[in-house]
Amino acid sequence: MLKVRDYHYDFGALVQSIGQCRIRIYQQDQQPPVLICTEIPHDDAIGLVTMTEAVAAAIWQREGRPAPFVWIEHIPNDQSGGAEKFHIVTFQIMPEGQFFSPQWQPLARTDVERLIEQRLA
């Protein structure tokens, strides 16, 4: 797959708090795009998991409402010793574009890299 976009998204404005993530999008013909959302830790930030539905919906809208798509959340190692985590997240989507009922399925880094056909950097 080709990495077609890599940018930071500020989701703090959604809740009047600090929050930012890194979005990487991988695409290849005839395959659903893979959107990887990496939490950027900040002391005063609201966590990505708390904002899953809102962030995924906003990015999905921004990227042209791809259907289907793969949403992966990435929580990097933190300074308090927490281990790196990846989850593929599926949602129910309302016709108006609201996401709800997220379901998290853990993935290993090797699974993510196999899916995007390259090392995740």
C-alpha cells in the first residue's frame, strides 16, 4: 500500500480540551483505505479512546467518506511504562455521518505492518 497522507489532527476543539493525533492513510487500488490514528500524548489532553467516535467521524468526513475503510487506533508507549497498543475499531454509522457503538479488536504491530505492507514509521 502507498502512504498517501500523513498529518496531525487537533481534536481538542471538539470538546474544549487539548487533544491531538497523527493520521496516516494508506491506499492501494481495489482495497479499502487504512486510516491509522496515533495518539499524541500530552499532560492535559483528553485521551483518544474517549473521543474515538468523534475523531473517526471527523477524519472519515475529511477524507471523503470512504466506504469501506479500516480504522486503526495506535496508542504509543507512554512515559509511565504503558505498552504500545493497536486496535482495529469498527463502528455503526448513521446516514448523517455520526459514528457510534465502537468495537475494539487488538492487533499486534506485525499485523498492522502486514496490512499496510510496510514498516510503520
